[in-house]
Amino acid sequence: QRYQRRVRKAVVSTQSTGARHPLSTGVVKCKEQLLAQVGFRRYIVRPVFSQHTKSNKHKMERFMPLGGNFVASFYAPITLTNSPAVLFKVEGDGSVTLLSTGTLLSCDPDRVVCKRVVLSGHPYKIQKRAAVVRYLFHNREDIAYFKPVQVRTKHGRRGHIKEALGTHGHCKITFDKPIQQSDTVLLPLYKRVFPKWHFEYF
């Protein structure tokens, strides 16, 4: 029973204490396979990089930042906090390159990492401040779900979804000012991101 608690997996978040190591010059993508050493354990993981803020929601980074603090989250065995953590990149010839050093921040699976997604649509018909927008949604259920969310345009107009038109995702939106036919309607959203499940001892 004690052994089962030691090998139990959780979302481990490690905080880098500074900029990336000067020897690492390449681009490191999010969820790329890396070698992590946390405490006395060493394993292969696919981390998700995010900002380290005081908020309870943290924005995802698509690439490992070149400077400043960041957090790497991945699935690993539960470990004591403040343990030393090091990230390496395994090259094609089998050699390893040091990427960053830091400490174990927490083993909290409730840490929320969000990715920003922007849906876009185009005005189909315009009548004063109201417009029929297409390509923003593709069915009536999505329009009803996102109806309370405020939309905006590239030219700075704000609007609210009034109703769905038809069954192919067309919707009627009322804006604060008239919009142009060449404008683009945007709906910014945030989606929670989880690390990719990959774990093997090195």
C-alpha cells in the first residue's frame, strides 16, 4: 500500500526560476517529448508550458519561453514540493541538452491552464446596427450556448447575439454602431488544456 502511494501519478507543475539555459537555442514546442528529472526520479514526459501568475487561471504558452519564469505541467509520480527539477531535450544521436532548471511547484491537478481560441465570422446582410453573420457557428445548439457571450469586430464594434436564423449556423447580432461589410466578427474563448499522457522512466 505504501508503494502504491509512491508511484501514484498526478499533474506535477515545475517552476523555472529564470531564463532558459544559454546552451539551448532551438525552439521547444508545447507537448514535445522531453526528459525531466524531479528529485531523484528521471522520466520522459510531454509538458504543457504556462505563465506563472497569482491568478487561479494561467495562460498556456505554445513554446517554451526564452526569458522569465514559466511553469511546465506534466504527469509524473507524486513528489515532495520544492524538490529540484531539471528539463532536458533528447537529441537524435542520444545526447541530452539542458533546457531549464527550477523547483517543483505543486502536485495539484486543479491548476487550470487555458488556451485562447478566437472564432471568426463574416457579415452576410447588414441593416443599420443589426447584421446576419455566417461561418461563426455551424448549428443552432452552439448559438444558443454562446448567446450570453459578447462579440466584437476587428474595427472595435461590440455586439450581442440575438437569435439563430435557419439550421446552418447563421445568427443575428446587434452591434453598438453600424459595421462595414468588410469587417470580421470575432468571438474570443478560452479552453482548458491538459498535459498529454506520456510517462516512461529513462
